[in-house]
Amino acid sequence: MAQPVLKLDLVSAPAPLRGPAAAVAYLLATARNGGMRVNRTKLATILYLADLRAVEHGLPPGSGVEWRRHHYGPHSLRLAEVERDLSEAEVIEVEESADPFAGHRERVIHLIDAPQTIIDAGFAKIIDDVLTEYGRLSAGQLRSLTHQTRPMQMAIERDQPEVRLDLTGGAPFPDLGSGLDRLRQWVARNPLPGDEPGGVDDLDDDLSQLADHRAEATRQLMED
């Protein structure tokens, strides 16, 4: 009697998070372990301060995002994409609430799952230290603190909103976006020319005229 074939349902484990997603998840997990409440502003400012400290220690910024100056502090559009991706993966949940007296809205980020993350050990230690030092501050206090950092000060002195910040403390990076847009518009108005009229025809005529000479030369080589 044939034995029944057992079918096993194989459930593949989710791939570990890398890059900005890993940095965000690690920060949220560490904050949760410390009983800290994290909203969007607090998440961005803590990551920015961690990147800044990494650069001060001669390390690359570990968040993997680009920082720009905003009136409420350093921010990165990449973080909004990471938040969306982690929400869709059910790793985090974003709770939105409104203050009926102050009128402002707040989005608190809760870590639902504790995913595996691949993050540089040195940068993870920096996140731990920054959370220990500043994790109990309010979002407003952290925003004021980031405005005092040199990259933000350099952008403020030059009155350059939305400019890319240089975490080494130098002048903000020039934004090439407007120049590239102008170049694309010029290319659209001035398409690359095709072949020169008659150029291919002339080449074909030259090859035809030399055909007999090439045949004679080949015949002589064969006879030799």
C-alpha cells in the first residue's frame, strides 16, 4: 500500500530590512524598548542628529537619506516613502490625532513587528546614544536643537529653503534640479540631428566605384 505523500506548506521568512527602512525600524524598536513615543518630527530629527554625529566621527551617514532644510527643521522626502512601505508591510502603524485646542495634527508611529534589520553596528550604537541623550525631548525641543546645528545654520544664513544640507558643516550643496530641467527643455526644443542629407548616399556611391578595384586586388593576391 502506497504511503500518502505529505505536503509541507513552506512559509518563506521576510527578507531583512536594509538601508533607510532598516535605520527607521531600528530606531523605532530602540525607542519602544526605552518607552519613548515617536512621531514623524521626532523620527526625522533623531535620524538627522544620528547622521550628523556619524559624520563627526568620520563615518558615513547611516540613514541613507538626503537631508534638506525646512522651516520646521531638517527633513527628507525619502522618509515618507519608507513610512508608506513599512505601513504596507504591516511593520508600523501610523496613528493620526488632532489637538482641538492648538489645531495642529500629530502622526505617532508605532512599531507593530520587530523585523530583522541589517544596519552598521557603529551607526546602531550612535542611534542608541542619540536616543539616550535626546529621546525624552519633545518634537518641538528637538526641532529647536536641530536649528542650532551647523548645516542648518549655514542654510539659514544664506536664506536657502529646501536646500540640500552638507552634514560636514560646509555651505549647502547646490541643487542641480533647475539646471537639469532647463537642459531637458533645451534638448526637447533642439532634437539631435539625423544623418546629414545625402551623406549615406555619397558613401554608397564611393563604395560602388571602388568595387572593381577591390575585386582586381583580391584576384592578384589569390594568384600570388
